[in-house]
Amino acid sequence: MKRALLLALAGAMAMVITLTATPTPPTPAPEPQAAKAPAAESKEARDKRMAWWRDARLGMFIHWGLYAVPAGDYQGKRAKDIGEWIMSWANIPRAEYEKFATQFNPVKFDAAQWVRIAKDAGMKYIVITSKHHDGFAMFNSTVSDYDIVDRTPYKKDVLKALSDEAKKQGLRFCVYYSIMDWHHPSQYVDAAGKDPTAGNSPNKMKPDQKAAYVTYMKAQLKEIITQYDPGVLWFDGEWNDWWTEADGQDLYAYVRGLKPDIIINNRVGKGRKGMEGLSKTDQVYAGDFGTPEQQIPANGLPGVDWESCMTMNDTWGFKSYDNNWKSSQTLIRNIVDIASKGGNYLLNVGPTAEGEIPAPSVERLAAIGKWMKTNSEAIYGTHASPFATQLAFGRATTKTGKLYLHVFNWPSDGKLQVPAIKGTVAKAYLLADRSKPLTVASAADGLTITVPATAPDADASVIALDLK
Ligand code: H79
């Protein structure tokens, strides 16, 4: 307590020197309210709360905000950096960045169509940016006028439209919310050559305004939860030194208090291990699941909930000149790879300022949907591969009484070699051709499955084994 106070004062004094000419005495932020320890929940209660999310395995991430207006171009400047970080890498002052709102008019936005695109791809949930690091709210907020309804010619609440449509079409609606906020007056940039009101990572907090900022975030989160009833709150921008694990525990407890069965990622607090995203294990951290970003953990993690979020090209927010698209084969194999390790795949789209999901994304989602239509049984509700080592031919998933073999490398001799399994095979068949049983020969060292000469699917062919 004493130490915390000293640190707060030291921080405040440094601030006074760098920023204000006439210093006002800082009020230290109040101690965070006692947080309900996440560990207090029984395993049964937690399993029940996590059940829909664990079954889902595949979701759509949507990065949509004012950054779609510049789309990666600012005053003749382009960069390799991600589109939604343009306020930072192009060093755009708040007063300039705000002007993008007057040009944000997504007249082609069709919530029903977006949800349909996700649903047809076999996705079970949608996570959309309610507020990214730029601080702009894509929903109707009463605690700020820096939002889509108050500042854009469009004037409509897109989160409302999407949450209504998701509910209608049977998908879970979820939101992303950034803790770092480049627009809020409590935060500023202190970096050589950068405008103090532009974006930056890390950014700085005025210590005497932190409590007010936390109150602001809580008010917006309450609006989000009461107005759109999200299934997941996906926090981000937690890595700045002014955000602590105690802050995370408090925010976690606050959000669960508003909606007890909500699911919250590990970026609410300080448990995240860099871009690897999984949670550190030296203590209990706030958050329900790990968040590897742009990567898939090499090995499965039994008993740990995690979700890999990834882009289809190299940006999250729309950039007009990013054409580095992954193939649909890569995306399909990522779904399989992640499911075989017991995780979820949150695959991103970055719609344009006109309100369209880019055509290359739509095409890839259609290819995923086609694959899922035949093979989703081997993805939804499955568990990680039971094999100790990775299979030479591809991946495996399992559920009660079933083993699914996802074949990436089809055997040229028509014989698929599978390591020994627990249980005996009652029946083997391709999900692409369920009516034709495949011959299985069992030996001590494994199974040999006789398969057709050519793969039914060049991306991943799934063989189902009914076990007894
Ligand atoms: O919203 C998308 C990106 O804008 C956002 N997260 C995805 C979902 C993103 N934020 N930061 N980054 C991407 C890259 C930043 C990485 C770092 Fe760090 C932040 C490097 C150092 C601080 C993360 C935290 C890795 C180490 C600590």
C-alpha cells in the first residue's frame, strides 16, 4: 500500500515535469475493489459456462472502425504495419484522426449478410471490435460522443444490428474491447518524434486520471452488456505498465457481475505470455482462455482453454493494398490443426469503410463452408488428438465413441498407416462418402486402413472411425 502510493506519486511527479506547466496535486487512484477470485468457481460451473465456446471451435473476428477510412494510406504514407494501428504508425494527432468519422458512411453494410457469410462458413460466433485502440466506439455510447451514432454521417448502431442478426441466425455475438485508448484524455504519447495525442505502444496514463478512465471503461462495458448481451468479452491492449493484474481481476469480476455466464479472455489482466498468448502459470491470473495471436501452439495443452486469432492477409483492419492472402487450404488446415490441439480458431475479416467484407475473404470463407458442410462433425464438439506424437499424414480429433483422421498427405499406395489406438474399430468411412465402409486391419503396432486411390478432398479428407 505504502509502496503503491509511492510509485503512484513518483509516476505523477514525472508526469508533472513532462506535461503540465502548473501542476495540480495528484489524487492517487483508489485501491481496486476486491475481486471475486476466478478460482472460486467449481469445475462443474466452469465447464457449464464454457460449454458452448468449447463446442464451437470456429469463430469470426471482425476488425471494423475508423481506420477503414484511410485503409492504410495517410498523407502519402504507407506501411507494412497493421491497418488499425495507423493512428500510431502514421503519427496522426487525435484532432486529425477524429475527422475520419465524418467520412465513415458504410451504406453497403448489411448485418444479415455478414452473419450469413459467417454462418455459411460454419462459424458459431462473431467477435467484433466495439472499441479498438483508437478509442472510437462502434456502438451507441452515452458516456462518450466519440461513437458511430454521434460522429458519423451513417448515424446507426452497427453493433445493435449485428447482435440482433446473430441472435436471429443462431450465432453467438461477442465483442472485443481495448483497454489501451489513444483518444481518451487520460492517456498520452511520450515518445521522441511523436505527437502526444497520437497513438503509440506503449502509451502513458496520467495517474490522477486512471480512476476516471476505469469508471469510463466500466460504463461502456455496462452499455455493451446490457445493449448487446455478448457471449464473450475479448479484451486487448492490456500490456501497458499502467494496467495491473489487480486492475484485471477487478474488471473481470465487474464484467462477470454484470453477466455471470459471460466468457472473458486472458487479456483482461496480465497473465498473457507475449504473442504466444497463453497464460503464465506462476499464479492464478484473471481470464478464462488463452489468446495466441497469429500463431498456433506447437503442442496441445490438455485442460487449457485457448483460441488462436489469425488474419487471412497481414492486417486486421482493412488495408486497400494488402493482397498477401493465405490460401483456403492453409485456412482449412489451420482449423483442423487447432481443433486437433484442443483450441478454437478465430479467423479475422476487415471490412471496408463502405461496409463490405473484402471479396478475397468472402471467397475463402465460402471454401471453408464447403469443407465444413462435409466435415464439421470432425470439428464441432471435438477434443484434442489422442496420439502422443503428431501424425505423419495429418491430424486427429476425437469425441465420445469417435476418432477422426484428417488426412493432409494422402497415401500413394492406398494404405493409411495409423498408430495403435485405444478401443477397437467398429466401422471406418470417409465423411465425404459415408455409405462405403473402409477395410481396417488391426495389428499390435497400429491400423492399416485401405483407402481410395485419390483423396476426396485436396485440403483435408476426413476418415471417421466408430469405436467400441
Ligand atoms: O486487434 C489486433 C491487433 O491490433 C492487436 N491484437 C489483434 C487482435 C495487436 N495489438 N498489438 N499487436 C497486435 C502487436 C503488439 C505487440 C506488442 Fe507486446 C505489444 C509487443 C509489445 C507490446 C504483446 C504484449 C506482445 C508482447 C507484449
